[in-house]
Amino acid sequence: MSENSEATDGLRARNRERTTKRLEQAAWDLVAEKGFDAVTAEAIAERAEVSRRTFFNYYPRVELVLQERMRATIAGLVDRFCERPTDEDVQESLAAILSEPFGPELLETAAIVFGQASSSPAARFFLAEAQASEVSQVAEALTARGGPWTDPMAAQVVAQAVMGAGHVATMVWLGQSHGVVNDRTRQLHLDLLRQAFAHLFITFSGASTLADIPSSEI
């Protein structure tokens, strides 16, 4: 590949990244101002100062641009999880990757979503779809880890439980922080996540696979 081609590809990548961020920020600004029910592709494109066609070149559905922050965060955690030793206990791996608070943008997003979910069907639909996507990401990571998690059912069960615990922790965080995001409340969220996962693993500690459970108890 020539230097000119590499420069052109690099410019395109930077332009794409800038446009993606503009669309994402425009979408969440609209959600914060007007609620989920009022957000459309046309409104996002107008706020981001791009054409409707450009929006759909990047995202086939409005929900996908809104999910990007959460998807990227989970993807980062999944990558770190996959880097852990494959013979390490899952609980220890989770504790290791939860080493620092989430970024303020993500928690501001969570405050908006959970804050609107009680009164907005569109917000509840978005939350359910986002959680399903996150569960899929985690289940894929568990399956790739091998061992007992090569069983798709086992991976799905654990992924559902882990993400469910994470959502409960975030709801508790919203009640205690009142949606205020600063260094103290970011640390609070991390502490609540760790507590939620500790509750999960303490409650369900014991046999790690169905093979460890007597057939009479299944």
C-alpha cells in the first residue's frame, strides 16, 4: 500500500470516528432534552448537522446509535476478561476487570435511561434491547473462555445473571446518587457493582457445572 493510500485511509477513519461521535452525542442530547419517544433519525441528523442518508450509512436503526456507548464499554470489559487466565475463577476475573470506575459519559447515559424507564415505554424497550445485546457479548466471551462455558446454556445463564446484577447495582446507584455524576458517585457505582457480583456468587456458590450436581437434584 502506498503512503498516499495509507494517508487517505487514515483520514477516512478519522472522519468516520468524528461523525460517529457527533451522531452519538446528538442522539443523547435529544434524549436528555425531549425523551426517548421524541428521538428520530431525522432529528439526530439535524442536530449533528449531517444528512438523513449519512445517519443511515452509519446506523440502520436509531437504537443502535444510542447503544454505542454501552456496547463499547462492555466490549472493553470483555476484551480484558478474555485476557485473564482461562483457569481463573470467573468471580476473580470479574473482580480483576472491575478495577476502576466507569467513565462519566457512560454513567450520565445510565442516569438518563434508568431515570426515564419508569415512565417511558420507549426507554424500557431500549433498556431491554441494550441488556439483551450486552448479555450476548458476555455469553460470547464466556464461550470463548472454554471449560464449562462451552455449553451455550451455561454461558447464557451466567451472562444473564451477571448483567442482571449489574443493572440492579446501577438502579441502586441512581437512587443513592440522584443521577449526579462526579468522582465520588463514580466510585460509588463501582463499589455497588462489586457488591452486586459478590452477592451473586455467594448466593449461587457451589457446583460449577451440571456434572457436579447429583442427577437426583436436577
